[in-house]
Amino acid sequence: MDFTKVIEENSIKYEDDSLSVDNPASDNRKAVEKMFKTLDSHIVSLKKSADFLRELMFEDSPSNDFVNSELVRVNSIIKKIVSKTMEIGRYSGFSGKQEINRIMGEELLMSLDGERLHIVFPTLLPKRIERQNNQAVYTNADIRQMYEPAFSKFFSENKHVIYSKKAVIIYTHFFSSEKEFRDHDNFETKIITDLITANLFYDDSPKHCAIFMDYKMGEYSHTEVDVIPFTELKSFIE
């Protein structure tokens, strides 16, 4: 079968693998460490710009253009520091009150039917990371915070199996009208794929995982995901 229960020795191997550098917890630590390195570089840049601004201000006849330019630079660096600090907080699970109100975990309908997993999202998946006024509307940390609790709850409460052979993740975006159409590559699916493969796959390499996207018209706009054995793809499409 393409979808088999994990026998004891495979389970042990899988648990050992989860302790390697490729496991989600390790990836999270790497991501946070990278964010801190970026934050450190911003802080160093702020110190340099602040020192240069101080020198300009104490000149006998400081140049207005130079001073204004450096003020803009300092202000820009401060915004980057604030933004990166908030991103570290969100990714690490700590959020300010405003962020808690803005980023809510979504309720997902998830079901396992034999070898098939079906997920119904209440809305369309977020767009790929956008920027508005030089700040990210949704970061990967935001998206993980929205969906990870539902995945953790479902897979901790339900017995499930691991795909031992190639399987397919199929994203279907339902639109209530053509006005809501969005190009497939505008949807942020990476985090969802990571959450699925972390629970159902040994890894998400091309040898074990294929990904497809489609769309349908529906009563309301939302996304549904199906995970099936690769051998069942033809019958699923038909």
C-alpha cells in the first residue's frame, strides 16, 4: 500500500530524524537565529548613523541636505528594527496585544478517510507575502500562527499513518465569482505544505511529494486541500 502504518523500527528512525537539523524545531531555531543576526546588523547600522548624525549636528555650519538625509536614514533603520523585533516575537509565539487581535487561529475542518486527508479552510489562503508602507502584511510567522494550532490539535487527537511512497497534495481554490480570481502563484502555500508533510511524509522531496493546484466555482471563496497516494491521482481528477 502507498499509505502504511509506521512499524516500530521506522517509527524510531522517524523520531531520530526529527532530532536532526531538518526537523521543524531546528528549522525554527535557525529562522529565529537568522532574524536576530539581521536585527543585530540593523542595530549596528543605527549606531553608525546616529554617530554620524551627531557629528553633523555639531559642525559649525551643518549641511541641511546631509542632516535631513541622515535623519531619514535613522528613521528608516528604526522602523526596520521595530519590524524585525515584532517578527521575532510572532515567530517565537510571543505577540503584543494588537498582534493577538490581528492574527487569529482559523478553525479548519480536517478529516481522514482511509488513505485520504481532506482539509477545508474557512477562507482563501493568504496571498504571498505582501508589503504595505514597507511593512509585511503577512509574514511566514503570521501564517504559521494562523494554521499550526489546528494541525497540532488534529494530529495529536487522531491516529494517522505516514505515506511510505509518493503522494500528492492538491490545492483547490473555490471562488464565489470571477472578480475574486487570483493567480495560483499568488497564494502562500509553503507553510501549509510544511505542516502537511511534517505530519504525513518522511520528507517533501520530489521523490515523495507532488503538488498540484486547481480552482472551482463555489458558494463562497475558500481553499480545500486533498492529500492522496500518487497512484490515485488519475481517478481523483476524473
